Amino acid sequence: MGKTYVGRKGARELERDARPGMRVYYINEHSTQITAQFESRTYSTLVCTHKSRMFGWMFAHADQHGTAYSKKGTVTIESAVSSGGGVSTSPPPGLRDLASPEPDCRDEGHYGIRRGQEFRGALHRDDIKLMQEQADLAEDRAKADKNAGRRGWW
């Protein structure tokens, strides 16, 4: 388990312990109302890049492999420690890195087609005919809306 830095005292300790290439991790809180996000909590990585004369050690955001996005960081120690509720030198267990790919939705469902599987159900001509009629109806509605000026932005 890594060291955790919280509050003003934590910022002073991190200023003393920081060195170029050092990685620190902080936790992101996400809204659960967003349907595109799988988890409500993830973590992000900051990499120590250089020491500024005015602000002290500076950090830059990094990808899941720990490579910094910029050569000169723009995040100060005070903002890193105070904004996220603290930082740690080890990634939090059980959380996904925000920069890593999200889990595949095909692995989430109970009755859906999984990765590598094929649909083996029976498709009847009546079902195909019904789907084609619904597609034609939707296309006709879209054309009528566009001609009437209701879908000018579409």
C-alpha cells in the first residue's frame, strides 16, 4: 500500500517526496445518471514532470501506461492534493483507470449474444417482413418531416 497525501500537510510532504517521473493517483467521482459511464468511481494518474521556480513540483496527466500527455505539467501539488480529496502513490484497488478502455458491453448482459457467438435463433419470413415495413414507415416519416421543415437540422 502506497503513501497517501491529504490536506495542507500532505501537500508539504508530497513537495518533499516528489521527484521527476513519480506517479500519483487520485479518484474521480462520476454521476450515476450518465448512461455511458459504467462505474461511478475511477482513478486517474498524474506524473511529476519538472520543478517550477514559482509553484514547486508540477504534474501532468498520464495515460493508462503512465506516459505523460505533456512534457511540462500544469497541475500543482496543492491543486492535486486538495481538489480530489488527496492523492496516493499506489493505484486504488478495485477501480478502473479512466484512461483505459471501458469494459465491453457484450460481457455485461445476461441473455445477449456474447463475444464470438453467433445468433442461432429462427428468423421467420413474417418477422423479416414486419421489420421491413417498420423501416419503410420510419423512412417515410423522416422524409415527411424533412419536407415540412421539422428535420432541417438532421
